[in-house]
Amino acid sequence: MSQLFAKLLTTIVVKINGAFEGGINMRRLPNIGRVELEILQFIADHNPVTVREVAEHFARVKGYARTTVLTMMERLRRKGYLTRRKVGNTYLYSPSQPKAVLLQTFVHDFVQRVLGGSISPFIVYLSQEAELSEDELQELQRLVKELDTRRREG
């Protein structure tokens, strides 16, 4: 959770700086559900992977059936989140975009759809409810300084 928090926060700062719509090639992908997101995150962390590897992991940690995992992986592939290539008799699945770009897409969608385009509610959450480690707090301070410097220069 801590690493994900840092990546999400960095992504939000990138968006604020305007780089989000700039150099990163992002296409609008369909929304995905919670289970699809869990599976996509696992595949992004362990790619390339087979259905068997993903199914074994989710059977162990969540109790999902192999057919459920295969259905979700095929949905993710049809929606454009996954690619697959055949090696011998097995398909290997990978994310269609680097993990950082996927995270930026999800954060952008969250900020736009849930927060109405404003990151203020997220900042309020950080100040009131989030338990930040010392490292996370230092990273946040560094990012705020960087953002302020760029704002003053631009």
C-alpha cells in the first residue's frame, strides 16, 4: 500500500504539472471492476504470466476459480488492458501499457469522475486520515517543493 500510495501521489503531481496530457501517450480505456483491477495489478507486477500462474495465485489468496480468473483476463484483454502472445501451447499475458501509465490512467479517471477534477479532497484525506511513514512524508514534501518551483518558473 505504501509503494502504491507514493506512485499515486507522484502521478497526481505529474497531472498537476501538465505533463499528464502532454508527452504521455494515453488512450481512454473502458472502466474496470474491482476484481479486474486486482488481476491487472498482479499481472503488471509479475508479467509475462500464464492463466495458470494467475489462477493459482488468486485461488490461494482470494478463493477465485480458474474460470473466473480466465474470464476476467479475457475481459481485460478485450478492453485493451492486456495483451497475450502464444509461446508453444501457452499464452503469456502482459499489460498493454507500462504499469506507471496504467496508474496514471486510473488516477486521472478517479480525479475526474469521483473528485470532479479537484485533488483537494485527496489532500484533505492525506492531512486528516492517512498514516504516512516518515519516508512518505519526506517524498510528499519534496514533491510539493518541486511543484512550487515549477509553478513559479512557468
